[in-house]
Amino acid sequence: MMWLVLGLTVGAIAGWFLRGFCSSDGQRVGVDVAASIEPAPSAPPAPAARPQTSAERDKLVDACVWAYESSPSRAVQRRMRHTLRDVGVTLLEPADGPFDPAYHEWVGGEEASAAAASGTVARTLRAGVLDGERLVRPAQVVVYTDAKARPDHRGAP
């Protein structure tokens, strides 16, 4: 009996709420939901593009290079390398090539096992950065040397 009273009460309340959806002749009155929704305000206009300054570009390139060098993830490194390449920045990581003081900074020497290897890059400690034609930072390299050879005053073999 209690369930019957509860059911009738809930039905009466639901009917009272739904009475606005039916006309007097029992036909359902449609509600145009789309018409009742106000249009969203338009997005603010995009700011006018302004030319990027050299200092701003250098900061962005520096941040990307830092992310490349400090990330332990090879996927992140690969993504940063491709992103830099897409905007005209090349990472200089010489290996087994001749030392070039125009693009390399000598940070150490390592005795060459063969005379032919003297003066070539043994390994790169820090990648260089070339932005278009402009050298931003030379690659820091260790260079193979003869046991008798000493670097000159510029640090080149």
C-alpha cells in the first residue's frame, strides 16, 4: 500500500512538472532548444602579426637547444632537432671530421691512436648552433692530437 501511495505521489509531481510540455488538447508542445540557446560570443580578434626581433628569436632558439640538451628522452631530442631544423637552425655535432676553428671550440685533446687521426674531432661535448648562416655557438669538441703536438694560442691543433 505504501508503494502505491509513493508511486502516485511521484507520478503526480512528474505530471505537474511536465504539464507545460503539453497543450490543452493533449498534444505535445515542442521545445526549440536550439532557439533558446544564445549564440556564443565571437572570439576576440587575433593580434596583428609583428615581426620577430633577432633577440626574441635567439631566446627561442636557446630555449629549444636547452630542451634538446637537457632532456633524457630521445623522442624529445628528436622532436626538438626536427623543430629547430624546420625553422632553419642546425645543430652542429661533428664526428670524425677535421677540426674547424670557425665552427668548433677546442675544449680538450685526446691522444690519437693513428697519425692520420690527428687534428680530427674525437667527440662532441656540446652541440654547436648555426642559425641560417650565423654561428650562434660553436660546437665544443675534443680533438685527436699527436703526443708531441701542442695547441696554438687559439686552441686549435
